[in-house]
Amino acid sequence: MAKRPWKYWSPTFQADTVCPMNPVWPWGGHRRFAYDLVRWMRPARVAELGVHWGTSFFTFLQAVKDGRMAATEVVGVDTFEGEDHAGHYGPEVFDTVNRIIAESFPKQQIRLHKSLFCDALPHVADESVDLLHIDGLHTYDAVSEDFETWLPKLAPEGIILFHDVAPGTGYGSSEFWKELSEPPTPRSPSTTRGVWACSSRRGIPACGSCDRSASKTRSLSTPTSLAPSGPSSRSATSPAWPTNAPRASASRAR
Ligand SMILES: C[S@@+](CC[C@H](N)C(=O)[O-])C[C@H]1O[C@@H](n2cnc3c(N)ncnc32)[C@H](O)[C@@H]1O
């Protein structure tokens, strides 16, 4: 991953013209961070598990578009039917997502898989995803399976974002993250790749997340000590996460 300074952008999120609730929806508070992250990373491929109305999906796309990352592919996977946590919904969601793509991101490289996460696996090459966002069903078993099955898709210096994993969400995803991030770490041999990040609930910066007041967070040491140890990994003295890490998640985040 190229070393470049972290910048704080002030983007206009075009999807908001169709979905004006984006800023206050559960992922809304993480958008500025995610946008800055994509601008900083310049990933070749972003993959998202759980698109729904696209608050996060269109954040990634906005950064790709504004950053003129013409070769970057953004892959979104969702049944577009919902589940017990997100709620069950009809075809209007998929239609709206496609409408926003057509109106605001016609030139971006986008693949939407209207399928189960597992059914999209054969369509994404191993070690090809620079930024993976896991935001499906938030039970422990579901997040665990999404992580285990998609981890091989992660590029050697890739980053995974997990949503709804901060303490106190009441979701199994928080429990999963707790296990994943507490030392001793390795759940599988593959944890030697990438760094871990999460977008936290209620504005609580969690492991590898973002906050200018980094002294109150576990910002750098945790992800670097968690993950890199393989040949392509960075050492603990060469952290992959930017040291001038950006703003904290907004307080209206879920
Ligand atoms: C929490 S929502 C995603 C929220 C979205 N990232 C955002 O920014 O608002 C979870 C979505 O994951 C989808 N989903 C959950 N489990 C899935 C699975 N195993 N395969 C495909 N889609 C799934 C649901 O249909 C739902 O739309």
C-alpha cells in the first residue's frame, strides 16, 4: 500500500439526493472516515457484504469517483431482501440502489451481486480485495462465517471494516469482534494478513478505528500487533494505519 498523507476531505455525497436519510442512518456517522480511508488507500477492489440502501456502499463509490480511481472496482453483495436485524424489505431497495448507480456513478466499475454472500465467493478472486466491509446479519455465527469465508479474498495488505462491533451493541457481532481483537489473537492462520478496523456504534472508536484524540483509543498498536507477521506484512514499527488518524465517528452513528 502506498504511503501517502492522510487527508480530511469534505465530500458531497451524491446519493443523498435520493436517500436524504443517509447521514442519520446507522452507517451515516462513519462516512467521512470511510471516504477518507478510500481516498488514502486507493484500493483496486472494494467488496461490501451487506449493501441495503447503500449508505456505506455509496460512500466508497463517492471516494472512488472523486479520487478518479478509474480502475477501482466496487463489489456489493446482498440478497436485497433483508433479514431479522436490518428488517425485511421489498424490491424498492434494489431498484433505488440501481437508480443511484445509474444517476450518480455511471462510469464507475461496479458489480452488484443480488445473492447470498457465500454464492458470490466464486466471483471474487482470492487475495484481490483491498478493502472488505462486513455488514451483514449481526449474529455471532453469521459474522463469524462471513469473516472466515471472505478472509481468503483479502489482499495481503488489505483492511477489513466491521460494522456494529463496538461494545454494548447487543449484537453477536460485538462479541465476535471482542474475541477477534483481544490477544492472543489468531483465530486462523490467515490472520497474518491485513489490519483490522471497525466502524463503531454510538461513536465509540474501537480497535483500529479513528479518532484524533487517539490517546483514548486503541488506534495503532492493536491492529498492527494483531495482524501483520507474514512476509508481506508491516512490522509493528511500520504501522499500516495512518498516524494522523481522522475524526471520530459522529455521535449519531448506531
Ligand atoms: C445492516 S444491513 C447493511 C447496511 C449497509 N451497509 C448500510 O450502509 O446501510 C445488512 C444487509 O445484509 C444483507 N444480508 C445479511 N445477510 C446476508 C447474506 N448471508 N447474504 C446476502 N445478504 C445478506 C441484508 O439483506 C441487509 O440488506
